[in-house]
Amino acid sequence: MVEVVAATGVRFEEAFAAGVSAPDGLALQLDPVQRLAVHAPSDRSLFLVAGPGSGKTSVIVLRMLKLILVDGLPPGAILATTFTRKAAAELHSRVLEQGETMRAWLLQRIDPRDPAAAVLRRLDFGMVMTGTIDSIAQSLLTDFRPAGTQPPVAVEEFVAESFLLRHGLWPENRRNNPDLLNYATQLDGRPSLSQGALVGLCREVRERMLHDMVDVAAFAKTAGAGRPAAAILAEVVADFAARLDGKPLVDFAGLEDLLRTRIAQGELKQFVTGLRVVLVDEYQDTNLLQEAIYFGLAEHACKAGGSIAVVGDDDQALYRFRGATVALFRDFPDRLHNRMGAVAQTIHLVRNYRSTPAIVRWCSNFAELDPDFQLVRVKGKPSLVPARANAGDLPVLGLFRPTPELLATDLACFLGDVFRGAGATLPNGTILARHAQGDVGDCAVLFSSPKERSGSDKPRLPSLLAERLAHLPDPIAVHNPRGAAFHALPEVAALCGLMLECIDPGATIQQQERLP
């Protein structure tokens, strides 16, 4: 699929590039660096360091369409994964939508008798495999499982915790073991743990051991020498895993580990034989287990003349608590070369199209302020560049207070002045006030967590701010649907209580065992 517009002699790659920018095509204007990433050869692995608002999703989608429409890769030869279901759904939707637009645009410029026209009509963009790593693992382990075996069933969190309680903590009365309880409180940081919190902690330890690819037996042996409770915790995890082993039930961390194992054992040969490109978004949130999966798939793709491309931003790494290690992103080119000898081209997407220049400069300066922080960033990473004009540029304000209570009070007064009063006067004399037709609903306040109470039941900033806003001269009401755990809502508790009364009248079964 090179010379498909034979009548005019236009190369197909040129026609694709024209369709991307054409008003009756996709009408997308790519900067030179974005074009470099989109049009890189299909056998070139890429390391895309994409700052916030730099158009990475557009680049990812256009790269996949270029691989299909220009390089002639079958859609099913491309696997693209990202971190959340919402992002995966958006990626899939845009591939379908923009793929159809490009197909129609190109068909209008190709002789209907040209064989390439028939190829275009047959393309099914829905065959591109997109999803989260968990959903992709579920699909691959179901569709390409060995003959005569059952597909794995991923259990939800509460089911996994029920299994862990019954088969990991109840045996030998481990749930009441003083050494284990003391060790668990040290790990958790709270002075005491309920049984439900202990189960949750054990599940998190199980996930981290898998994500960090820890040998549980070796951990029990080495850690247990000085800390008997660590060995007991390892036994809890091992007994839970043994209960699931050999059954079609897995938790989500176990699902990923099962995929890694089957790739390494060559049990997904039917799938990997046709794989040519692996594309991973939000790679800064990858852990060691997931890296092993991506590299295992990429080895097959690269050997067949394909590539791997990862996209992310080390400054946006958030998921260390899930085992994510930003060094896997920062050192990706070296780790890829050491694993399979492949060379990845580094491309920096630094033009921010989303935010105002003041915000872009502030964020870039913040990331570059601490010299020690530079040691964990991608070497030679350039600063963000604002792509938007200065028109309507808004200031970046800082509000620093010694306590959450004082911060909540002053922030509530500030919001009250802006949205209910005459406006807030800034240090430079500018008055910041709402638009005549605006209101507090135009404001978004983001917190590190939406929870309103701490583990020790102290009010957190979301609760404090809501309280202060409610007591302004012109009160501002706040609704925080995620402020408390779902089961703690009175309406939910009442409904679940009625359900339990129907299932277990008089709580006969519930009183037989201590249930979380």
C-alpha cells in the first residue's frame, strides 16, 4: 500500500498526512514533533515523553491509523493499553471514529478499481485490541487458553478479601496473632486495625508482592528470620494463593501474573504470532509485573519486524502504592535495549495546548525547582512550552496556611468573595470575580483525596471546607458523593441490612463467625 493514488502519483503516506490536516478530513494540525511520532516507521520503537496537554492521545490514535493505512498492518496486529477503563474506551472510540473518517477521505481520492480501494473497504478498525492491562489479560487468557481449560474468572475486591479472610487469616487463628497484628499496624501506620482493615492490608501486601515480583517463599524465609510476623503474613498470602491455584478464580493482580506466566511459557503463540506493535499509554504508572508482560509481548513483535512504543510523563507518576516505579519509565530505552537489544527513539512532546501560559510556566518551574528531583526525571527533559496565546491569561495564586482548619477558613472566604461577593483583590490590584452569568458551579476544588474523615475519624480538608462554606454570610452548599465509603452511607447501610435480614433472618449465620 504505497502507490495507491496512481492517477496523480501521490504517495499514500502523503495522502494520509493530507487527510489528517484537511478541513474535510480530520482537521488536525500537528506540530513537527507530533508528526515525527505519528509517521515513524513501523519497526521503530518509540519512547514518547509527553507532558500534560501535549496531544498524546491524538498522537497515539494517529500512529495506530498510520500503521494500518500507510504501513499496511492488519488492525488485529496492534495492541494498545492504557491505565483506566475510561481512557481505554476513549482510545477505542477515537480509533473507530477517526479511522472511518480517514477511510472515507481516502476512498474519495482513489480510483475505485485500484486494489487499494478494496483493501480500505475491508478494514475493520474495531479489531485493534485496546483496553486496560486487566481487561486485555482477561481477553487473551480467555480467547487463547489451552484446550480443555476453563477461562479465568477475575473476582472483585470484596470476594478476594472474603477468600483471604477464610483461607488465609482464619487458619491457626492468624487474625488474632499478636505478632501479626503488631506488624500490620506498623505497616499501616494506624494505632489499631479492625478485622476488615487487616484483611485489606493483607490483600494489598499480596498485590505488592506480585507487582514487585517477590518470591513469597524466599520472603517468608529471609524476613521470618528476624520478624516472625513477616513469615506469618507471607503464609497468609501463600495460603490465599494456594486456595485460588488450580481454580478459574483469580484476583486482578493474579490475572496479570497468570498472563505473564503464559507468555513466558509460550502458551499464547497463536496470538503473539500475529502481533506487530505494542503501544502502552501512561507508562509511568507501570510496575515490574506489567513491564514483564509488555516486554514479553514486545519481544515477539520486534522479532517479527514490529516495535513497541510507550507514552508517559515521569512528572505525573502517582501510583507507587500499586507498585508503579517511575524508574521503569525513566530508564525505558536502556531497559528495552538490555532486555532484547532493541533501540527506542526518544521524542519529547512539550507543547501544551490545554492550559494558559501562566499555568504552563508555573507547572514547569515547579517540576524543575528542586535539583534533587531532577535525578528521577528523564535525562535532558526540556521544559513545557505554552502553545496558547496570552489572551485571557489567568494568574496562578498560592494560598499557604499552617493548619487545614485555617486553610479551609481562608479558602472558603476567598471563594465566597469571588462567587458571592464583590470579588477578591489580588496582590497586584486585579479583582478576581465571577462572570455575570457564572456561579460557584464553575469552580472545581481538587483534593489529594475526597474522603471527609481520616482513619482516626478526624475531619479532613474536604469536610472542613464544606463546613466553612456552609457558614458564610451567603452560604454555599457542597455535595461530595465520594466523601465517605459507600457502605457507610446511612441509606446504603439500611438497604444492605434489609438484604441481610432476608438472607439470614435473625443473623443466625452471621453470629456463628466474626465477619468483617
